[in-house]
Amino acid sequence: MKKKKSNILAFLSTYPPRECGIATYTSDLVNALKSVYTYPFTPKVIALNPNEITRYRYSTDVIAQVSQSNKADLIECARMINAHPDILAVHIQHEFGLFAGTYGSYLLHFLHELRKPYCVTFHTVLPQPSDEMRSVVGKIAQTADRVIVMTGLSKDILVADYSIPESLITVIAHGIHDLPFDVPLTAKKRLGIQADIMLSTFGLLNRGKGIEYVIDALPALIRMFPDTHYYIIGATHPRILEKEGESYRNSLLKKIRAAGITHHVHFINQYLSLPELMHYLSATDIYVAPSLDANQAVSGTLSYALGAGRPVVATAFSHARSLAQSGALRVVPMRDSAQMQAVLYDLISHAPVRQEMSRRAYHITRPFVWANAALNHGSVYQSLMSCDSFPFRIPPLKLRHMEKLTDTYGIIQFADLTIPELTSGYTADDNARALISMIEYYKLSTSDKARRLMIRYFSFLRDATREDGLFCNYRTGMRQPDEEKNRSENLAEAQARTIYAFAYAATSSIVPISLLGLANKLCAAHLERMTHTDSPRAHAFLLKAFTLLAASRQSEQWRGRYRQTVDFLLRIYRDTATSDWRWYEQSLTYGNAIIPDALLCASHISGGDDSIRTTALESLDFLIEQTFHDGIYEPIGQRGWYSRGKDRSYFDQQPEDAATMVSALTSAYAVSGTERYRALAKTAFEWFLGNNQSRQTCVVRSTGGCYDGITPEGVNVNQGAESTISYLLARIAIEKMDL
């Protein structure tokens, strides 16, 4: 069999297990690209070694090794790339000192020989360069197809001091790991750390870290706050070890002993794995970034700390200064232990201030998660490699965030960032969604976890039944009916969705036998009590319930109601629709696709009535025309909706809309066999993955959590029940279509 061609993007960079900040960065970016995109896009690495002799045991990501200090090796590497038919472009990671020669000028020999498109990331951009530095950087940039930097300030310096055209430069922030928001106490327990206040600094140890100035600030702080501990995390930089051994670490130990704070300062002298490092960051109350390099344009350690939602005290280096107005960090002068002490004292004294800084840090860094960094780099690579797009990788099914939102009673309505907000209470609406999702998840996985959650949500809905046979939709965090909300809102759609959930349970063979009879009984009782409503969406959920019951031969007693529901939807369509507005209402609002979806599901029991299928596909095609543009799904925005004859709103876009559109398109494909609907279902699902107007992921791949929507400013970073369940339902629908 002929081997399929890959579209390889080759990184020229250091790479783990070599201990180097650029190696870590490249590894994180490669892993992010592999999690976001799939074959034929293939990121691979040509690993830079310090010399011709040193070799590392690299992973299969590495396809070649080259000495960074050997001209001939670099030239031969370029020729190998030129001859490799699958390598379409190269991404060079640049740092002064990473290549031999003056200001890394050996890289120019590689570039002179290279015939493939390339982009270069400048990790360090120094202002006011010497003529020789300006010349080397200019030559690297002038033949590049794209120059990438990580801050706007770096871009400004390249334009002003190096005369690099602004149009050539793209700013892509340093990526961060998308951790769940957590309070330090929880992480401290995992690590067995007893400290009331934990300060930390991490990274490869060298004299430019400025840790001695933090140590000088500690004695007075410890006298005032005796349970304060400082963790210095990371091994000594390999190049420093070669030149001077552990002299810097030993000087710090000597200073610590002299100050009498030995029991309050802890060295974690290891090159930690990523999970270990993230545990320490999550346990940190205040992160300290005391760099002594004023021109440090990018600090991966600072990015990671802010990304973990840690309040930061940093010296006035370039990256920290650029974030000074964010509210997430405090900036102090370099080498000023007194100022460091004063700011740390203020933050230790005021827990609410720390908590607000923590929230701000988490909030401002969501656009920088590695998935978004991969998306932004992907746009650059598509241009370099002459590809219209790269195929998205479908994330694995995850229930971690669903579990986090669910307590012993049911699923909690809202989340504050990733933390369940119990004061928001519970709704039957959300628990109905959750029940359906767990039935479907269990069909795919036979997971005991899904089975337990299924029973939990079913129990919630059973307990939500009122004496009049309808449902109490809203319950408080104390598990009592929220009478004010239940009286003030039109709950027809919530009632109908809950009936649909019971029908789903009553007709699913995988539901425990003990629940099947009760599900049938509750479904019948609620259908009997459900009064007439003018809501098309409520009718749609009822129609989906009738369709399920019909498929399981339980529909005879409801056939009259089924026909009434179908007739209602067809009538309002006939009364409202025209050639240029093929819809059931005078406005497009939320969850629109549920209406044609219900009719499509019902069309196979229509007894030869083609009007159901025809109306469903006509209205779905109209909705497609309004919401798909240039390969992107754009749900109707919640800020103003779309009234007939007026401008439509594009924000705020909601996950529920994407999920209902995926469901409707999968139904359309099943009914019609038209491949176009299948392709559009995939596009609608990719809204969750970053194929949207904000070019940001809405999904946390490691937990299955989903952000609450897309605003003009970006994603709404809270991860509530409706959003998370909507994503899960869409993800399961895609799984069943085998896309």
C-alpha cells in the first residue's frame, strides 16, 4: 500500500529531554498542535544539540539532530529539509546564544541554504541594538515569510530599532496550560504542604533570577507572618552547572542560614514534570518573579504562574511591565528588597486583594491557553504551507468538569470560572440535559461513572415533580424551591425539555430496570398535565418525546397530541414564512435549530405526510444561510437576536446554539443522506474548537468543560452546566456520526 503523504511543519529548536526553556516551549507548542489538529498536518522537530558529540534520547517527535555550533552540520540540515518531500515549511525558534557565532550568526548559513518557506520566533528582542546585532537579526527576518514575537512591545522594538516591516510581524502570546481554577488550599493538601502562605519562584536556576533579593525580604515578613514559606523550584541551568557548578545555589543557602530562616525556605532541586510543576503553582498563594533582566520580553514562568491564576509580584522587566495595568500583578523595582517586602506584606495582609488578583490573572490569560496558541500558529502555517485549513482533531470525551459541577443532589447551574457556584442553585432544565447526555455517554462507554450520574440526575427530576404534575424548575442552593423564579418566568420550555428527558429514559434499554417503569409513569403523567403553550421550542421538545415513544410502540395513546404538535409547528410556519424568511417566528433567537430538528426526527412516523420533512429542511436551510459564513458557524447573538427586517446580532454566541445546530444537521443527514449536512455538522461542532469569530477554543480538552459563550471581547470564561452539557451532547453526536 502506498504511504500517505504528510504535511510536515519542521521545528528547528532545542527539545526535551534537553533542559532548556526554549525546549520546553517548543515541546508544549508541538503537543498543543497535535491536540488541536490531525493528519495530514504533522509537526516534527529537528533538535539542536550543543555540539557534535552530545546526543539525547529524543521522542519520535524528533526526525533529525543537528549541532548548533557546527556550520557544516547546519548547512547539511538545510539541504536535508530541501530534499524531504513531506517537509513543507520550517519554524525556527531563535534565542541569542542558541546558535554559535556572533549573536547566533551561524543560523545565517542554514538560512542561506534553505529553500523551503520559514517563520521565526524571536524569544528575545533587545532594544537599542549594536550595529552587528541589528544586522544579524535583520538578515534572519528579511528572508522569513513571517516573524513571530510574543508581546506588542517586542513588535514595536523590531519595527523601530531593526526596521523590520510591521506587516511581516505576528504577535502570538506565550502559551499557558489550561488548568482548572483552584484555591491554593486544595493543591497544598495534595502536596502535603502545611504553609499558611506559600510563596514560590520556579525555573532553571541562574544568577539572573534575582532570588537573593527575595530572600533578603523574608526575615521581616516571617516575623510578622510566621507561617510563610518560600519554595524555590527548579534545577540549576545546565550551562551554569558546566561553568560554575552550584555556586549560586550555595550562595543562596549561605544567605538563608545567616538570616535564620532555614526552615522557611525550600529548594525543589529538580527539573519537574509538567504535572508536578502545575501542582506547585496551584498551591502557591503569591508567585514571585524577581528577574534582573530589564529587557526580558517574555517570561514563560510568569505566563505559567498567571495562567494558573496566581497573583504575582514581579520586578520591572519588560514582560511584567506590559501587564502592569491588568490587575493581576504588582511590579517593584529590581534589586529592591525593601519594596519587595512592602508589597508582599500588603498582599499577605489582605486575602481579598489576593483573591481578586487571582481571578484577574486567570481571566486575562484564557486567550493564551496552548490550544489558542496552536490555533494562532496554525493560521501562520496554513499561509506558509499553502493550505486552506488543517483538519481539527476531535477531543476525547471527558466528564471531569461535569463531575465537578455535580454534587449529591444534581448539577449546579452556574460556575464562577471553574468553581461550582452553589448559590446559583439548580434547574430541572439543566438536569434534564444532563440526564440525556449521561444516557448517551453510557451507550458509548458503559462507564460506571456515567451510570451513577445518570441516576443522580434522574433522581433530581423525580424530586422536581410538583403536586399539579408539572415541574419545579428552579431550586436554591439549599435545595428548596425558588418560588420567586418559578413564578416569574415562563417555564413551558423547561417543562417540555424535562418531559423529553423522561421519554428519553423511558425508551432507553441501558437505563437501569428500576428506573424504566418510573420513567414511563412520570413521562405519561407530565404529558397528560402539560397544558397548551404558544412556544415553538416547547412544542419541539414534546414532539421529540412523542417520536421516541412512537419508536418504542408506546405512542397510541399520544397520537392525537403528536398530531396537534406537528400541526401547530406547520401552521405557524405557513402563517409566518415567506420566500425570504422561511421561519416559524418573526425573530431568530436561541436554540433555533431544535424546531427543524424535532420535525426531522418526527418525519419518519409521519405516515406519508411529506410536508413535515419538506418544512423541516426548508427552515433548516434558511437557518444555515443566516449562520454559516466563509466556513465558520456564527450563531445568532443573544445581544439583540435577529428580528425580521433588522440587523442580526453576532454576540453573545451560546454553546447551546452550536449543540442544537449539530443535532439538527445530524438529523438532516440521517433523513436525507445529503453529504452537505454532514459536513456542516462538523463545521458547527468546530465552533467549540476554535473555528469561530473569536478564533479561540471554547473547550477545555483535559476536563470536558466549556466556556459560557463568545462575547465581542472573547470567550466568557465561566464554565456553567448548560454550556458544558451542550458541548458534551454535540461531542457525542459527532462521535455517533463517526466524523
